[in-house]
Amino acid sequence: MDTSYPTKRPTDATYLDEEQEEEPPTELLTLPWIDCHNHAQTLSWGDREKYALTGCEAMVMVASGYHWTPYKPVEADDVRFLWDDAINRRRAIERDHFFEANLALGVHTGVRITNPEELLEAMADYCALEEVVAVGETGVTPSQHVESWDLDAQRAVVGRQMELADDHDLPVLLHTPNRTNDALPTYRSELATPGYEKNALSQNPVIDDANPELEAVKLDVAAMRDAGIDENRVVASHGDPNNAAYILEETNCYLSFTIGHSWLVGVGPEDVADAIETYGSDRIMLDTDCANVLRTDPLALKRAVFELYRLGIDTDAIRQVVYENPCDVFGLGA
């Protein structure tokens, strides 16, 4: 190594060993990536532009979120308005930002829906649309906003969506509840969590268990198996240390780590790196879950590409996690 520089004093390079010299993997700069779970149809034009500028090739925009419905409990027509709105905006988003914008439509159980049968009856026609690439997000939720939703009724709604996905050969996006991270700060009970524009109207859990978040995932897996859908067609979003071992050891589902709002649940690239080192990269994905009701980061997934490399993950595994796996499951990308 040539360490001669026209300086009066030795530079750092003078003291480096040959083994310390490493060529950075510049292919990470142009690595395409896919966000398999966000609500980008609710974001600003500028936030969506950040996806395009940092190499996002495709995304799955989830239109099942209940946060935007003005009334609680929610009625079927409120949810169908969200579905129709996302369908209506999708082509304009693709035209303006050049990435492939696809949709996931489902019945979320975070708020009780008074007449879910109407939605389930209508879903078949929506599932047949070319732009719909997944059913979801859905899954049993331990507690709801405003009014509780009976556990048996939730399981029926989730199970029926699994059957619809199987009928239409679509993957399922699961909403897996995150366990509260004890390391996060505790705020005044009368105030909402900073960065999350959600009314603090959660009801008591309908799951009587020491770990209701993990029990909800187990109920989803039972519904999946009852429906007969292939387990490798199910992607459990919001992976965390509470559910990773169960999903990756006890099922054949994919696990997607949500890293767009690490401040809320405490999940970041280090958790993804740990999972890859423990279980390999074959069934792991990343998503941002970016939405306009909370402080989210459209750059999080691109940042994670670099952070995973810094944490020791090789470039082939990174590419599989951020690109190849979502391509395979959702049929996205070039």
C-alpha cells in the first residue's frame, strides 16, 4: 500500500495494515429494493419521492388501515372507501414516481367493523383486480380502539380472508402485534405517544394471556392452517424479538421486520441482522409501514441496506431480504 502523501506529518493511512483496507461494496448504492408493506397512498408527494430517489423499485400499499375512517365503530362502506381511494390513486402515484405501486386490501381488526360480512362478500371482486397483489393487512388484534371486537368474530373474519387469498392465489399480509418495548420511555397517560396521531382509546385486551401479542399470532397461524393456504404465501409483518422465533421455527411463513418507526416499537436493522444470522435470509423481508398518522421514515429501508452490511451481513443476503424475497412472494419487480 502506497502511504506516501505530500503532507508534513504521517496520515492515518501510514498506520493501516493491508488487512484493514477494504473496498466498499458500491453495488449497495444502486441495489433495488421493495417495500412490502406501507401506506404510501396517504403520504405526501415529497415522501413518496424519497422512495423513488433511493432506489425503491416496487411497493405494496396497504389500503386496509382503519386510522383514516372518520367514524368508530367502522362500517363496511368506510373501509370500501379506503380501498377505492387507493385504487383510484395508484396509477397517478406510479406515473409521478416511476416505481411499481401495488395494493393489498383487507379487513383490519384494530377497530370493530359493524358489518364485516358485507366486506367479505365484496372482497372477491377486489381480489380479482390486477393491481391487488395481496390480502391484508389482517390478523387477530388483542385490543381495539373505541369498542372491543369479540375474539371468535375476529378469528372468523381473519379465516375467511385466508380462504379468499387461497381462492385467488394471493399472499396474505399479517398484522402481528408488537410487544411493548420496556426500553422505550413512558409518557403521561393522558397524552398520546409523541409521533403517533392516534386517540388513546384502546380497550382492554380480548385475549386473556400473559403474552397476548404472541397468542394473537398463534391464532392467525391456526386460521391459516384451517384455511389450507400454503404457509410460504403468508408474510407476517411487524416482526420483533417476541414473535421471530415462533414464526421462523414453528411455521414456514415469511417474517417482515417493520423498521420505518423504530422509535415506536424499538425494532431496527440490528434485529434483522440477528434474525439473518440465526435463521438465514430465505424467509426474511423488510418494510417501512410508512403512513401519515405517525412519524415514519421513507428512507429507513435504504438506510437499513447500509446498516445491515455494517453489522456483518453479506451483500447477497441483503439483496435477498430487500428485493428477491418480496419479488418471489408478491410477484413484483422486473
